[in-house]
Amino acid sequence: MRTSLLTQGLDGLASVSKEVKRLLQELYALDDELQDAHMQAKRDEEFGERVVTAYTNFLAHRDVLIAALEKAKTQVPWQLRMKIDDLELTLHQRKVMASPEYKKAKQETNAEVEPPAADENEDKKTPSDPAARTQEAGAAIAPWIAISVLALVLAILSDLASMCWLARIGHRLTKPTRTRWWEHRRAAASVSASVSRTMTETTHSESAAMIGNLCNLGLARDAAWNVLIVGDGNFSYSRAFLRANRERIAAPVNAINVTATSLDTRDELISMYPKCVDILTELEAGGVNVVHDINATRLIQYSLVSTQKFDRIVFNFPHFAEGGNRRNKIHRHRQLLCDFFLSARDVLAADGQVWVSLCAGQGGTPMEKKVRAWGDTWQVMHCAASAGLLVQNVHECPVDELLALGYYSVGYQLRERPFWTVDALTHVFCGEDLGLPAHFPLEWTRDVSFWFNNEFDEDKLLAIIRQHVPSAISFTVELFDEYKCPTTLRSAASYHIHLSSTRVALTKEYVNSLAIAILKDIEASSFAQSRGS
């Protein structure tokens, strides 16, 4: 028998009763199964069905144990309230995806839409003034924004009415009544999220043409541009980009200056990908600056890269490949993304963009056609947030168009073998300091729990939270547990605080610091005490 953080320090409960002792032993066994499944999932880079089932069984049995303790009038230890964040998000996501509203929204989004015919004079119609380009882009999506704002206002008014009602009732509400109110609110939020997701995906399809794709990177013809391509494997993407923009790369004015790099040395590259010799020759003849032995997570260390700022930095299908052809843990891939984004900020122009393409299902955004559980994804938006970057656009990677230009994927098991690129997505990021709203909000949930007295009402709790949460971050508060100690007769409450923002690059560290500061002020108030007291 092994004990984890979920079951540590519970041995003393065995003396409560034979029934509790039996339930405790069964909980330990389920915890062992959960740990085994969790470790296997980490080795396989994804949570998978086994660990989700093990976690669900563990929680269900733990609820039975809690009920037995409450029946025996024994205080429930705090360990029995702990949860695993990633798995909680996974369970929540599966619940949302199983809802009729989500399925309906997904079906409508996946309906085939006839793409508009290409305009041969599109380049001539591109405004020369960046501000004009921005204005044109805003005009194109204005109708969708108006609908979104109207829906948001209605949702806010509904929430305000509900909050006022709750404030009047205060903490005197019985637990069943309060639970029903919050469940109603969550159901409404799920419907709103499904509608919002559908509208956002449509907006993305509208704006994708304006932001460009990997063949052109959305580079207007009226200015010079610096482009950095990192981790290009066999350099076939760089070749495709050269072929699509050959005249502009060779132009005497307003040229696109391309620097294409690989992690491997030239000799290592040719050894792994023999066919790349001809590609390198074509790139160098076409005016592309080819540089080898460049680590994309340490760009500032290389003088050839760090002496200039880049308008576009492109990383296609990053993969943590340490250990040859071994499959690496998913957190390694996330760490690679985090390190790359931080490195890219060092050499990114003030209004530059970082483009990252990932295989289907890896990114974890609402645009994915191959939907994975949240814990199974690389969580690309949250990785980018660690470098102060927000997602501006997500669109399908133009694989067919790139193939026609000479691109082909290699690198499967570090060999000249292709990997799956169907339904791959390209994610475009820019700095949060530009003030542009992200197309998808960054979301986190943190819990606070405390003893409260007769002075407590939820208006006071909300007032404390508002003092700490900036106006650019929206939040909702959800009561998920109440407890009354049979010995001291003290009452405790536990709340989820849901944080969301399209303006702030919310990181785990920042959200944790907010939660700690909020809890400290709650415990220092006249109406609450620490659960540890």
C-alpha cells in the first residue's frame, strides 16, 4: 500500500469504526490504482481512459467514506477534500462535451462552407498604412463582435440579477437551495460557452484570410520584414516559403529577409535527412540565410540572431526528442514550448508575431477538430502566457498548399519519415502589451476554504476578491462545499474562484499569488478564520 497526497495522514480514521476502517482500506487500494494509472499516463504522454476511470472511482468511493465519517460525527480531514487540477479539468471538459448544447454547436461549426473565390487583385487592395489594415480587419469582424458584445451584456445582466438575489438571501440559504442555484448557473454558463465557441470559430474563419497563413505569414508588400524560422528539420518549410515569396525575398526594397535555422549541425542534418542537400542549395541560392546548430530555446545566445528583431518567428511541429525515438512525457513538450516562447520574446519585434503549428489535438484550443481531454494536450495558450503572449488567431495549417510548394514532414523517430499533419493547426501569438484581445480567454480555477461566523455574507467575500482581481480579469465564485464541525459547531465554506481574461496573459504563478493574497485577506477579516486553526 502506498499513500499519496490524496490519502496521507488518514490512518487515524481506522479507529472510528469497523465500517470506516473497511472503507479506508478500499480507498487506499483505489489510490494505488490511481497512482499506477497516473504514472503510466505520464509515460504515455496522455491521461487516457484508464486514469480518468481510476480517478472517478476514487472520488466516488471517497464520497462514501466522507458520508460515513459525517454519520459518525467525525471531522472530515482536509486531505479528503483535495483534487487533482488536470483531472478535474478533464472531467469538466468531458461533461461539457457530452452536453446537447455543445454537440449541436460542434455540428454547426463543422458544416461544410464553400470558400470564397480568390481575388487576383487582392495584393493591390491591401492598404499601405498599418492603421488602415487594422481598421479594415476590424470592419470585417465588426458584425460578429457586435453580436458577441450583445450576448455578453445579456449574460452579465443575468448574472448581476442573480448575484443581487443571492446577496439578499446571504448565507442563510440552506445548502440544497444554494447548490441548485449554482448548478443552474453552471448549466447556463455551459450553453453560453458553446454558443461563444461557435461564434468565435466563425470569426476565426473570417479573420484567417487577413492574418495570412504559413505560405505568406500575412506580410504586406509595403514594408521590409525580418522572418526567423527555427527547428525546420529538413528545411523543406523554408524552401516552400522561399518558392511562395521568391520575388519578395530577392527584392531590392521592402524585401522579406529570411533566416532559417536547425537545431542540428549541417553534418548531423545531412546524416539524418540526406535529401536536404538539394534543399540547402536552393535556399542559399535564393537568398535565405541558413544557420545550423541553433537552439530555439536560447536564441539570445547567438549573435547572428540576437543582433536583430524579427517580425515573424515560426516554429512548425516542435517536439521534445531527447533520447532518440523514445516517447517523451507530455510535460517535456510543454516545457519546450514555454522555453521557446520565452526565448522568442528576446528577439521579437515590438509588434511581431510568433507562429507555432501543432499536430491535431496537441494545442488544446477550442478550434481543435480532434478533441482531447485537457490534460492530454500541450496547452499551448498557457505555455505562451508564461512569456506574456496571447493567441491572436488559430487556423488550419495549409498542408496541401505547402506540399505543392515542396514541403514534406520528416522527423518521426528522428528519421526521414513523415508524421501525421491532417487537421494540424497554426497558432499566432503576439505580446499582451499591444493591448489586443485574445480570441480565446485564458482560464484558471482556484479554491479557497475558511471557517466563518455570523458576520459572514457573500457580499463581503466578493468585495475582498474584487480588491485583488484587476478589472481586465473577469471572475465568478462558486460555492461547492459547506461543513459544520460536530464538536466545535463551527461552520466552514469552500468556494471555487474561476478567473478568465482575454487581455492578461494569466500564468499559473500569477493566479496562485492572487489566490494566496485573497485567502490571506479573508482569514484576516472579522468574519472568517483559517481552516488550519
